[in-house]
Amino acid sequence: MSRPKDRPGRGGLRGWGGVTGMAVACAVTAAVTLLPLSHHNGGSAGAGTSGGVVTADRTRAEACTEPEASLPASGADGPNIDRIKERGKLIAGVDQNSFRWGYRNPESGDLEGFDIDLVRAIADDLLGDPDAVIFRAIPTNQRIAALENDRVDVVVRTMTINCKRLEQVSFSTAYFQAGQQVLAPKESPITGYDSSLKGKRVCSAEGSTAYEALEEKSFGALYKDDFDGTERDPDRLTVPNQLDCLVRLQLGEVDAVVTDNALAAGQAAQDPAVELKGKDPFTTEYYGVAAKKGSDDLVARVNKVLVDYRAGGKDSAWMRSYEKWLATGLPGITAPPAPKYRTD
């Protein structure tokens, strides 16, 4: 598939939302590679696995019918938790560019958002200190590699649980329900994930469920770059980091973005010139905390943290974080998704 020619320049970014928008734009280049956000002397994350556990997990993934079902919650320690305690820091892979989920506050320079709150809750449970965290910013297409290469203990980065990913990583129970939706300029004739995408240039992140959805059904949209996955990849329609799609949209280099509605709502808040298209998401997906394949002790402990995080109804830590960060763009959510546990 040939790559469409660039449109003429439009005199800068369309609808950038002031200081916050410009700060995020500057962060895009920095987020293209795995970036340590804090220096440390703790070595690699070093999550241990055993061949038997990996084989069992792979068998489960191949027979996957309910990917959101995770290990029963447990407060017990284990080799992976012991390693974190010896280090004295939890190493978490996060986003620093997703407004309201994981982003750098342009005024304070601090990482903030819904995912960041959850990371701090995990650190507090494991280490007794919500600040005992080394944050590492990782782009969308490096989330799994960061775990496999022991660069992080966990990834808390709007990562959808699905059967394909269960072949490579382990997941906690779900902590948020989302779905894929189209983001486009308000004046665009695009009406949603439908035939209005025909011939349109649509951007998605490499390794994302949005890209997988487009592969399955594109409605005639142009969604692949020439030389995808090679050094010659121009990263125009498929990009390493999801926020790069918003920048491409603002530059007029693409016509629409397909991404999680949870992320798109934050981007629409950054730029009032764009909006979610279509009444509802066209998929149902659940975010989970990812850990290295076979890190059963850590996954079970995170599930215990999530039990506590959900507890309390409207006064739960989950609801307080939702009200603070997400309720404006994603109103009407009254509770977190209920956990599902494995019985095998």
C-alpha cells in the first residue's frame, strides 16, 4: 500500500490547548524510546519465572475464553515481591503523555493521573510508601518488551487485557473498562467506525488493540505505513506512542485516530477542535496491570491491592481517583469493573 502524500502545511498545530498541550507536544519525542524518569542503583527489575509456570500460562492463553480472569488475590510474599523489597523501589512502566491517565504536570513537573494513583497504591502496599517508585516512561509499542527485558516490575499504562497478550505477559484483574472509538476534528465528515473512514488516513499506535481492530476491519481506511516495522517506517499512520497520533491529526497529516475512548476523551479535553465520533465504543476492553510472564506472586499481590482499592463503594480509592481525573471526560461511571478470578 502506498503512503498518501502529505497535505500542505496548515500554519502550525490545530487547536492546541495552551500550556498543557504544548508541554505534551514537547514530550512526544522524549517518549519514543524507553526513558528512565528517575535515576536509581537498583539494577534491573529482574522478575523471575519458572519454565513450568510459563508453559501453564501459555496453555491457558491458547485456550483463552475469559482473558480478564486472573489469579486469586493474595497478600503473600514471593520471589518477585522479595526482589522489589530488597531494592526498596517498585519500578513501574507508565505513560507521561496521556492527559488524566499518566502525564507530567507542566507546572510542577510531577507525574499525575489515574494510572499513577494506582501505581502509588501498589508501592504503598508492597513497601509502605506510595513514593517508593521509579517511574519509567515507555511508549505503547514497548510495554511488553519492557517487562520481558526486566526493565520494569509492572506496566500500568492503559494496557488492554486480551488473549494474545496473555501469551507474553501476566495480567491482574481488570481495573477499568474502555473501548475503541474514533477521534477526529469536529468539522470532519467522519461519523464513527464505519464506511465514512473509506479513503481516510487513520492513525493508530503500533502494538495497540486499535491497530488490531483496523487490521480486522478498516472500512477502506488507509492505516498502514510503507515499510511498517522496519527502519524505513515513516511512523505516520502507525506510530510508536499513541499521543503521536493526536499530533499527526493536529498537523493535518492524518484524518482520524482510532484509540481507546478513555485516552481519546483526555485528548479531546486537551484540544477542543477534536471530538469522539460515534455514539459508543465499538469494542469492550479492560485495562489490567501487566507483569512479566509467570510472576504469580506479584500478580496475586496486585490483585489484593485492587480488592482494597475498589472497597468502599462511592468512597473507595478507585472512585476518588476516577472523580479527580476521569469523571469530566468519561461521566456516568458508578463503580470499577468487578474482578474475575481463575479457577484452574
